[in-house]
Amino acid sequence: MVIAMPFEVLWGRVMQIYDQDCYTHQGLPFNLRALRGQVLLVVNVASQCGFTPQLSELEALYQRYRDRGFTVLGFPCNQFGRQSPESAQAFCQFGEQKFGVSFPLMEKVSVNGSQAHPLFCWLKREAPGVMGTQLIKWNFTKFLIGRDGKVIARFGPRDHGSPLRLALEQALDQAYP
């Protein structure tokens, strides 16, 4: 008899962000386990979106807090209005040249639908949107992950600035378990 286990369970334990497989913009494996104990901000990004200037803000947060154990992970996504048609490599070049991005830019992903990246499926389950929706509604949706690997908060595209910074500072002040 085969017993189906829920997707959230892997090898008899609850899945964490560190169980997800990710790749860099160059297609190289990226070890999320190496970020254990850090505060993470996972963001679906785009190059031709009205929210694209948030890349500057994300970079400023990364520069300000990285020495305290903070990393931003940007995942280019073309699902919303086809606002990121370029390759992941081209997006990385764009982010570096136009916004000075130095935080890790990852593989190009889908965040919704049957082709959604497993990381974003996990994030959406851990932090559903308004009224419990399992969808990401637009580019620059942000997921704040605590040092323990658990999702602390989900921020919509318009949620940035002080609310995000304050939540980030609170997360950074938490001791690693």
C-alpha cells in the first residue's frame, strides 16, 4: 500500500525554504542551505514594470543590512504583462547597469500556474495573499523569511519603504534558533 504524503512533508519532516532547488541567472545550482540563519527577501522582479525602480530600494536594503545577515534573492518573471522578456542573464546585466544591483539574481521563473517554480509554490502556501489566495498578483511581490527559514510576511508590489524596512529590522533582531 502506498501512502501519499503532503507536498509539505519531505523525508518525514516539514519542508523548509532550504529544501528548494534554485539556480543562478547563469543556470548554476544555488545552495539555499548556505543561507541558513540569514534573513531573506525573495522577490519576483521584472525589467519593464512600473515597480522596476524598486530594484534600487532592494539594493539599498541589501547594502545596509547584508552585514547583519540579510540577503535579497531576485527571480525574474515574465508572467505579468510580459514585462521581463529578456533572459535571466540579460536581466542580471540590466539590473547591474541600470540599478547597481549586486544581490543575487536568479533563474527566470513562473510564479503561478502549472509551471510555477516549487519555491514560489511553497512561499504562496506559507503566506497566502489577500483572502487566502494562492496566487501572486503582480511583479515585485516580496516574501520575508526569518532566520529560522519560516515566512514572516508577504508584501504586495506597492508595499515597500518603511513597512518593509521595519519588518526587516525586526527579523534581523531575532536570534537564530
